[in-house]
Amino acid sequence: MTILRRRLLQSLPLLSFVAAKPQSSDGAVTTTDLVLNCDTAAVPALAHAAERFYGSAGVRVRIFPTSPGLLVPQLVRRVQNDLLVTQAPLLRAAAEAGLIADEAAGAWRNRFVLAAKRGAGADALKGPIAVPDATPAADVDGLAAIRALALGDVPIRGALDTDEVAFLIARGEVKAGLLHAADLPSRPGLEAIRHLPDSVAPPVVYRAAVTTLARRPNPRAFLDFLLSPEGRAALTAQGLEIAA
């Protein structure tokens, strides 16, 4: 069921952008709400920051998660969008495709951890352990990362992405799983039992930019907020680290 739910989620942004674009009869945009497209793993942190931004600026940021491999192709098809937050290489590809209006802002690391139900402790590493498969929907080769940790002959179970990994841990179908650090704050029943070294699973680094498809007023305001002390605090509270 989780896989079907995830695939449905990945199909939503193309429809959601249309729904999020109220227009007058002459085609002009009539809302100040901003539309942001981002990697699925960045959603909890960005949603937390968007709530704080709305509280201070009165402008909502509508966030539409998309698998990393679909982000640039979706924008190439001119799907209306104001802001893009994604991995640095993908943002460079978007810039090369003429989809970025200004220089990228910020840099935030999302580290990888092995997580288990709260209180399970190191015994959870005896397995089974769930990991994301190496597919376009994932940003890590989970099996390769576990092998590099030399945990021994533990049973490994493949999953579509870290959302499904968290689901399997919560259901008790596996003892532990490979997650992003930013997956944990929104799942209080889980905790990190081991942080993966950068040499085993390099952190995902996100950057943000205004797109050339932007039509709403002042989308840069949200990027400026992410770089402010309040925005930085909102992101770090949700597991993202500020990169130099």
C-alpha cells in the first residue's frame, strides 16, 4: 500500500500546479501564494519553515514534493512554479536548461542515519534492516551503504524510498532502516541509533532558487527567510544542517 501511495504522490504535482494557480478571466494570477517544488525528503523541513514564513509574512508556500529524477523534466515542460529546492547537481542542471532566474541560495545538508523504534538500541542492527533501493526515486544506494558499514550477515529488505523504510520500521516489519536525518523529527516514535559517515553515504545537499517560471510576487522573499536566523532555526530543528 505504501508503494502505491508513494507513486500516487509522485504523480500529483503536475495536477496540483494547475489547482494552485487561481486566475482571473484575463489569465492574470490572482494569488500571492508561492508554489515550491522540491525533493520528497526535504518536505518536512521546508513545510516547517513555510509555516514560520506564513506567520511573519502572511504568504503561504504551497509545497509539491517530487522524486529528484522528475524535477527538471517537469520544469522543462513549463509546469508553472515559483521556487525550486533540490540537490545541488540537479539545480545546476535546471540552470543549464534556462529554468533558474537568479543565483542559487543557501546550502543545507540532509545526513543519513540508521534508525529504529525509540528505545530499541543497538540490537536493532541485527536486522532485518530496510534500505532504499538504488532507483531514480532514491538519493542513496542503501544496499551499498549497509555493506560498507560491515554489519555482518544481517537480512536486508529493499524499499522504494525512506518514506517506505520508516513505514516498515513503524509496522515492526523490520528492526531498523536507513533514513534521512530530516525524516526523524516528524516521526517521534523513531530515533537514530547510528549516523552514517560521509564516506559511506554522503549527505544530500540542497540549494534553493527562483525559477524562470515564477509568476507570483516576490518569491525571493521566501529564500531570504530561509537564510534568516528564524529560517535557519526552522530548518535545523527539522534535521537539516547549514552547510558552509
